[in-house]
Amino acid sequence: MKFLSRLKDIFLKGLAIAQPFLGITQWTIPSSDKVVQTISQDLAQIADAIVDAERIGAAMKLPGAQKLQVATPLVADIILKSSIVANHKIADPVLFNEGSQDIANGMAKVVNSLHPGGLQVVDKTA
């Protein structure tokens, strides 16, 4: 369980590192600061949901596909509460659920791709 918690911490540190670079959007797109903060918050919540689903899956010895089934409604709930769909009616719930599952699957891949030892600085010029 410490591994998954560590992965979440690494992901959140990565978001914190990326935040200053996202300031460029504020210069090119006025009032984008709140949008960047909102998106960062939503991504962090989705990462938390994936870590929770991984923990549940590990405790229940579920295969990856079943972990995805656990994660999908958690991610869908985050999206429903986000500004992405605020004031919008879901016209196609099946398509919405498929999209939520795709986002959950993508975030699981991102979280699982992180090095478990922490942030690694790699000199790509050498």
C-alpha cells in the first residue's frame, strides 16, 4: 500500500513542478489561471480515485479489468462535479461512461508509469 501512496505523492509533486510552466497560459490566455488550477485539482482527484481503486483491487486480489470497473464510477463522479460538465445535461450516458472509463484507464497508466523511488531528474543532453 505504501507503493501506491508513494505513486500518488510523486504524481502530485509532478503537478506542482509543472505548475510554473503553466503560467505561460495565463500570459497568452487571460484569466486562464483558474482554469489551470481547476484542471490540476480535477487531475489530482482522479489520481486519488485511481490509487483508491488500486488499493481496493489489491485488497480483493482483483485483476486489472475489475480494478478499472471500481475506478470508473469514481472518475465519473469527479467529472460530473467538475466545471467540464457544469450546466450541461448528459445526452448519452453510455458514451459518458465510456469516456469516464477511458480517462480512468489513462490515468491508471500514468500513475503506474511513475518511478516508485520518487521524482527522477534525467539529463537528456548526455
